[in-house]
Amino acid sequence: MRTTHALAMLFVACTISPHTFAQDTLPGHLDRIRSAKAVRVCIWPDYYSITYRNPKTQQLSGIDVDMANELGKDLGVAVKFVDSSFAKLIDDVTQDRCDVAMFAIGITPSRAEKLRFTRPHLASDIYAITTKSNRRIKTWDDIDKPGSVVAVAKGTLHEPVMKEMLKAAKLIVLDTPFAREQEVESGRADVFMTDYPYSQRFLANADWARLVSPPGTYHVTPYAYAVKPGDDAWFDRVDRFVSDIKRDGRLMRSARQYKLVPIVVP
């Protein structure tokens, strides 16, 4: 299957530390984590089902919140969550604001130039959200037509993908996911592009929204955890953790809780 082969090749490319990577990481992430008795984990706290902070309770939930806590248990240290975003991801990781980024980060060529990715644990295609009242967009094929307006959030993988894929529709890039959603709800944009986990939770909380799914595979992206290149021992430990949670069932148990089983990578 071509999609599976492409994901495998991308994973291999992204887990090899290339010669072009800077090797100036201070040695010993593991030593520093053990000394501090805490691992710093970057998250995006608006990512439904992945790393979501409830605005009322301030409690975090999601599959990668669960897995971050499991990583802390395996290391025998506390977990310190550090708020990040896709726009800030590379700076936060490479500037050592966190030890690892754990919020279902899509492996893309541009990110792989700056970050080192573990083996993927999830993989999602791209989906569109429109309003129930939108008359222009009935099916996926209606999206890329003259007059259609497609919104994406800056820094997400959807920005470069849709720039490449769209031929007739107008693409607008918004600073935040919330702004992207407002454009669609107000009618200024016809759809916004997102992934499987975000779409499922969003639909459950927005009574005006309607999902538009591609008829087949559109652009599947593997999701993984990311660390700063240059510390092989730390990368190997995080990558082994991903192998462990797949093998012992922790990843699948959390995926069932958050209804993400369809996108788990074995």
C-alpha cells in the first residue's frame, strides 16, 4: 500500500540524525531530568482529545497527556507541562524550553529539518469543517472550486499541505485555530481544515458545525513526539517509551477512552 510505504519512509528519514543537525545540545537530558526530578513536556492545550485544558476546571486531558504522565512514571519523575503551539513548536524544543514535545506532532519535512521524531504513534488524514447552513460545500469535491474560501491555522501542517493541494479555492492563514473557526462560523470562510482528533471533539461541542470527509485517502500524516537533535541517549529513551506503550497496551487503552482507535499506528 503506497500510503503505508510513504509513512514508513518518512519515519525512517526523520529518526536518523542527519549530519546537518546542529550538535550543540548540552549533553545529558536524562541526567538533568533525574537531577530536577521532573521532565518538561511541551503541549498545545487547545488540542481536543490530545492535550486539552478545560477552560472551566483547568484540568488537562487527552491521549498525549496520559502518555506524558506514563513517561514520567517510567522515568520515576514528575511531569511539568509547558504550554506551546504548532507555531512555537520548533523554537520551544530547540531552545530547551521543554525536554520533549508530546502533542501529536505531524511529521513534515520542514519540521524534520529542525527536530528529531520518535516512531509515530498516530496518523491522521485531513478533514474539513463547514457550517450546517453552508450551501456551497456539500461534498469534499466542492472545496477546491473558484469562490470557495479555505481557512487554516498558522504553523499547522495544514498550512503547507493546502498551499500545495489547492488549485482554485482561496486559502487564508489565520494566527490561531480559534480565528480559523470564527471565519467559518461567521461565513467569511467556507471550511477550515483539521485532523481526525480535533474534528471529532469539535463536532461534539459546536452545534453549527458539519464534517466534510475526503472520499478516499487525501494526505495522511504520521504523528509522533519530538526532541531536540543531538542527544542520542534521550532520543533513544523516548523512542523506546513509544515502543513500550504500544506493546503493553497503554496507548490503545487511552485511545479507546478518547475514541482515537482508528488513527493508532501499531
